[in-house]
Amino acid sequence: MIKYHPSEHILQSYVQGELCASLSVAVSMHVAMCPQCQHLTCQYEASCAQSFAGENLDLHGDENWDELIAQITEDTMLAEIAAPAPLEIEIKGEQFLLPSSLQNVGLSGWLKLGKLSRSRLNLGDGKLHASLLHIEKGGSVPQHTHRGFELTLLLSGTFKDEMDSYVPGDFIMLDGSHEHSPVATESCLCFTLADDALHFSQGLSQLFNPIGKLIY
Amino acid sequence: MIEKSRQQSTETPQGSVMKDVAATQTSEQRLLSAEQQAQLCDWMHRIANHRDRKAFACLFKWFAPKVLHLGRQRFGDASQAQELLQESMANVWRKAHLFNAEKGAVTTWIYTLVRNQSFDMLRKMQTNREDNLSEDIWQQHSNERDDSAEFSDHLLDRQLVEYVEKLPEEQKNVVKGIYFQELSQEELANQLGIPLGTVKSRLRLALGKLKAHMGEHHD
Ligand SMILES: [Zn+2]
């Protein structure tokens, strides 16, 4: 059972097209896995559409649209539904089908650090870093806090941290007040999004600080 | 920088967002009457099924001020708003056949096309990317509303309907009467004023052709 969902505020902004691409992609993947948020999304869309269509505006009577309308209707092509081809990736001998929201997003090569591997997603959202993170069974990310925020969307497998254990679809948003070290209970694939390098906080792990930049 | 829009909304406690949306429905906003909704549906069907340009012109003029209003709010700029209008309405024209009245209102469908277009435009303005990600982000989610089996049935139905139209007149009337109007063979014989045996033989001929046709497609 998925327990962690995007906040209502995030879901609303998603429906209105106001989130950046990285976060939109994340919400879209969650919604694909979560019937509850699918339902909410439909409700929000209907409600936003009602405000949009109910806007009682002066009809710009002098505005002449005929030329534009003629230009648009000259086009005789019909748009086709492109069935998304599932994108398959292989990492450490395991195959994963990527969600269709990622089908046209470029992936960098995999950077491997022990049981961790990560590949950057080329979404171009400035300081926001979106990645796929693969953790082999038993692997963990050293204890760290977040200066900004970190979003983890579990796509496949399971992991746990000091707070809970997580299943695919869980949308885990953490900010600077949280400190955690996730451990993969079985090998797992996550989508991660962070707006700042992690800050590792514990003993020897501080040595890992430079790799925070690499992982997230 | 999570929020992308220039109209940044402030974080609200859980639960208040929908109330905010409701609260913005002030006196300038009203719910559409049943008549208006039926009118929009009628225009959409005429566009989808007959590529009716007059119906499109009506739909365009009905939505134009609303799209421009949304565009000016989001971009703070009249020429961007104009581009939003042009591109969204071109998509309405090209995608009209994909609209499914059973899945939601015309206004919701058009709102999502406008939303997608404005997302792509904002992305282009802010990151210089023209990858039109909105299709991937929201397409998937509109597919979910019909499960894929039902979806392919629709396609199959559409192909069948197209082929039925190509049958000889007499066979077409029999197939339509029985499968689309769900008349019994006896009722149909009465209605067409022909013997029951003739209904049966026309039906056999027609079904043979349809099967052969659909078979070809599925090999
Ligand atoms: Zn959810």
C-alpha cells in the first residue's frame, strides 16, 4: 500500500501546469501508480476547468479571429495517439521498465559507487538534480540531512529508513529538518530529486560528503 | 525553485487549496448551464465527426477570451497569450477526434490542452527547451482513465463502424438495425418490409465480409 503522496498543494500545482518539469515528471509517475491521486487529479482538473470556463469576460467583439480560424482549419492532418514505447534499462544485470513519463528524457551513463549506482536525467531544471538511483539489496546511503529538499519516488523494490519502510509509488519528500539513512531491503530503483547536495552528518560518513554531489 | 509560474502561490496548509479554488469563483464566474454544455458538446461532435469549420469557429470564439485571460495571467504578456491561444486551438482542431464525451466535459478536455501548451511555453521560456514534455507527462494519465483493453476495443469499434459504412446499402441497413439499434431480426424484417429470410441472408453476407476484412487486419 502506498502511504506517501504528494501534498494537495503540489498536486494542485501539477494539475495547473505550474510545477517545473522535474517535479511534474515525479508527480506524473506517482499518479500513474496511485489510484487515489488519479482520482484527485481528475477532480482538480474538472474544478480548474470550471473556473477557466466560467470566467465571464467581455467578448472582444471587435476582435476578428476569422483569419486565424481559417489558418488553423486549413490543416487536414489528424493527431495520432502515440502509444508510448516502454523504455527498458539494465543495471547490474537487472532489467527495469521505465515509466512512460521518462520516455523522452535523456539518461547519462551510470556512475557506480559500491552498491549504489546513479544516472542523471537530463531535465535541465537548473539547480534541481533529477536522477535514477539504484541500490543493491543491503546497500545504503550514508546518514545525511538535506539543506534544501530531497524527493525520493520509489519505482521498484523496497527500502527502509529510521522513519518507515517504503513500497513502489511512495512519494517521499524530505527537507532540512530530516536526517535519515535509507537501506535497501531488496534491490531497488528510485527517482530522486534534490535541490542541493546532501550534507552527510555522521562520523566517517563525513568523508563521503563529496560523493553527496555525485549521488543526488 | 519548485514553482514555475510567475504567479507563485504561497504554501497553504493541507486542505485549503480546493477551498481557494472555490473562493476564486467570484461574481464574474458562473457555472455553465446545461444548455451551454450541450452546445459545446454539439460543436465538438461536429468538429470531430465532420471536420465542421463553422462549429470550430463557434468553439474558438467561445473559448478565445478565456484562453487569453489565462495566458495573460500566466505570462503577463499579450503576445504570449496570443501564442497560447493559437497553439492550443490548433491542437483542439487536430485532436478533436480523440475527445471522448464519456470521459469528461468539453471544458475539461480543452482546459488540459491549454494547460499542456502553457507548460511547454513556460518551459521553453525558462529553460530554452523545446521538448514538449507535457505530452509525456499528462498523456499517460489520460490513457489511464480507460484501461488499455477497453481502449483497443474502441479502436476496433471505430474500424468496424468505418467498414460497415462501406457495405452495400441493403446489407448496411441490416447490420445497423441489428447491431447499432439492437432490433431483433423479426422487428427489422417488419420495419424494412422484407421477408425474415432476406434479413438473414443479407446479414450472413455482411458478416462474412466484415469477418474477412477484420481478419486481414489482424494477421
Ligand atoms: Zn497518491
